Amino acid sequence: MLRMRAVLSLYLLSLFLIGVGYIAIIPPFEGFDEPAHFSSLRQIADTGTIPLYGGSFLPRDVADYGGPVAYSSLTPPFDTGLTYAKFFARPDLVARFVQEYREPQPHPPFIPSATPDWEAQHPPLYYLALAPLMRLVEPTAFVTQIFVLRLASYLLALVGVFFAWRAATSPASSTDTRAAVNGFLFYPIMLPMFFPEFSRIGNDSLCLMLAGLAAYFLNRQLADGRSIAWPLALGISLGLGLLTKAFFLPITFAVTVFLLLRAWRGAIEGGSRGLQLRNVLVELAIALLISGGWYIYNALANGILISGDDAIVRQGGILESLKQNFSVYLLARGIIVTIVTWIWAGTWSLVRMSPLLDAPLLLLVTMTICALAARLKHTPITDPVWLSVTLFAVFAGGLFAHFTVWIANGNSGGPGGWYLHILMPWAAPAIGLGVALILRRRWPRSIFTALACYAVLFQAIAVWSQIALFTGCAIKDDDKYYSFSGQMFCLDQVPTLFDRLAVIGWPILACVGFGGGLLSAGWLVLEMRRRPGIK
């Protein structure tokens, strides 16, 4: 027990410190949709009203933000705004930014601009939860507000990871403890997009926390089918998830289908089929009681259950638009984009890494998924690992539906794969099962180890590329790749980059975060090697 606590503590410490490193290097509003998420927080904190689709707008000071902004991603040129290279080429703009955004200023009133708050489509729980913190940090400098809100969001995600770990490694879990631990350890290595996804202001962090709680309560319910406490707790976590983001609709559906299947097969310990059906009804009733009002409001106000921005704009014309815009190429491209951006997408500037750098990570993930598929052949359908498969299948169906609307609206690309990381509580143990099978065989183990070591190097390269981009030493070229100035990938300009990062970020804190994270991860590896058995 003490050993397991030590491994978990080192793991969470590593995630925390590396997350702090990411938070410290990412400029304000470079996180996905951060201007809108920040504005929703401001609206509740300053006006006491809930953001609603079609009636909420960015505050004027956010819409008129005077700092450097993310690169665009549709058609070149991608630097039409005040991107980082342009910003640092203007000493007057840098001096003004330091004065206005790094020093405390009188808190501006919430005066709506003409720019709609596109994240007002979401349920309000995340914004309600962090609005008190928003009020506390409003007297501080703007960059400090961004840092604290990001840190709070990231801590919510880590709470979810903690409960997910507890669920997967508990005696009641059907997954081998060592395999589950390996799944969590390798997850952020194989899928480094975990860090930028949750080290930003956004409701996905609360989604991960509630998903972790749901996984924990579900695990307890599977071990004790007679107690009403666990179905109540699971229903509450799912209901709160539905009040955070509509992504919990597929999660709730998949969990319900899985529990009904187990009830049909009589697989829950200590509970008759009648008790198991009772538990499912209790969970659904609690979840709907908590969240149903929001979705009823959406249906009445917007004529659609889920108030997704694209779906609302194009409702009634999707089929006709698909006839005009659909193509197999766009569909295939969208699927590939989703998979690649699940592994790595960076931040809102969406600058691509070279395909040669991406390929080994894609091979690593593919290798693990294939091993998991081989393992599933001999796994009963009532085993919780099949819930992971069901969740990804249902989630993929939801993303596919969203992508269909996207194509109908004449867009290319695809849904961001980074959203899939809210499924980590179920994905990590499943990955662990695949890894366990790979490690049993000599040649697959050697290949996997080499690819995992490369994945660590990839993340270091990606972080440095991001730092070079944010400090103006690299740009996003017309092919969406990093283009570095000079021949040394900006490694010969470290002092300059450090000084520039001190304007928009926190370079010393980044060094402490990344350095401490690596030391903690190294300590964790030594602890795992010292005693291979997990107790």
C-alpha cells in the first residue's frame, strides 16, 4: 500500500510540474478558445449572469486585447494578426504590453463588444465553479489572472487522474494492477497532447475530473451491486458532467449500455438482475434531474438539444449542404486529423510538426492499440475494458456527426482529437493492457521501448518549437510547419528567447516545472525498477 502511494504521488507530482512548465510558456489566449472561456468566467464574475448562446459577447477589453495573438489556421497567410514575430519586432508594443498586462491595472467594467462569445453554447458548471476564483484574481495583473485560472483548471484535471488511478488499481478492478499502472505511466508519453489540452482555461479540465469520479464510482458499483450509494454517486457525477459539456451525453450513453449489458449477463457482484436494473434507473434519473433543465432550455430556445454553434447555424439545411460539400477526401482527411491531433496538436496556433517526427508516435499508438485488440479477443464482453472500447466508439460517432456538420458548412480539417483526453480514466487502463501484452515478447518489447524513448524526445522537441514560436524566433509557414530563423533551430538565441518569454510568460517557473517534472519522472522510473512488483 505504501509503495503504491509512493508511485502515485511521484506520478501526480511529475504531471503537475510538467503541466506548470506548459502553463508558464503558453502566452495569454494561445490555449484553444481561451478568449471565449475567459469571457464566460468574466461574465459570471462581473455581472452575475450565465452566458447563453446568442446573447453573450466578449467584453470589450478582451475583444480589443493588445498582446500577441495565435496564428490563424484556415488559409495562408496565417500571420494577418499581431503574431509573435511581429510583436517582438516592435519594442514599443512590447513596452506597452508590459505596462498594461504585466502590471496590476484597475479592473475594467464588463462592457460587451460586438464579438459573440462562441463558448456560450456550453453548460455553465465550469464557469460557475471558477467564477469565485476569477473575482479573487481580478485585482492582479492580467497575465497573473491567466496563469492562476489555468493552474486551477489543470488541478481539476489532476483530481480526475487521481480518482481514475484509484479506480483502475483498486482490488475491485478487473485490470491487473501492474498493467493499469503502466497504462497511466505511458499515457502522457504516448499522447503528449494531454498537457496542452488541460493546461489552459477551459471546461475540458472539469470534464476529466468528473470522468475520473465517474470511473471511480462505477468501479465501486461493479464491486458492490447491492449498495444504493454508488449508483447515486455515479448519477451525480454524470449529471454534473452533463452540466459541464455535452460530451457527457455519449459518456452517459456508453456507461448505461455497458451496465445494461452486465445486468443482462448477471456480472455485477452481489446484485441480482433486478437490483442492477434499479441501479441503472437511479443513475439515469439522478443525471437527468441534475442536467435535464439545461437541455430542455436548449431545445426550446435553439430548437436543438445540443447547442453546438455549427449545428444551430445550419439546422434544417444539413442534408442539402452535404450534397454540395461532401467528399470522401474530406472525410478521410478529417479522420486522420482527429487521430493525429489526439497525439499532438500543440496550441491554438496549430503549427504542425514534421510528419517524420509524428510518424514514430503514430506507430507507437497503433502498436499499442493492435496489442489491445489482440487482448480483447480473449476478454469477456462484460469486462470493464470493453467500456473503454464502447466509449471511444460512441465518442467517435459523436465526433463524426460533428464533422459531418462541419463539412456541410463548407469547412475542411476535422474535429480536434485533443477532446478524447477527457476519456483518460478509461483509456489509460486499456492502454496498459496493450502495453502488458507487448512487454511479454522480446522484439515487440524492444521496438516499444525505443519508440517510448523517442516519444520523450519528441515532447522535448515540441516544447522547444513552441517556445521558439511564442518568442518570435520561429513562425508558421504557408504549409503550417515551424520555420526557424537561422540554422540552429534558435538554440543559439537562448538568452534572447528567455528575455522575450519573460514578457509573455514565466521562464524561471517553466525551468522549475520542466526540470522538476523530469527529476520526478526519473525518480518514478527508479522506484518502478527497484521493485518491479506493485503492492
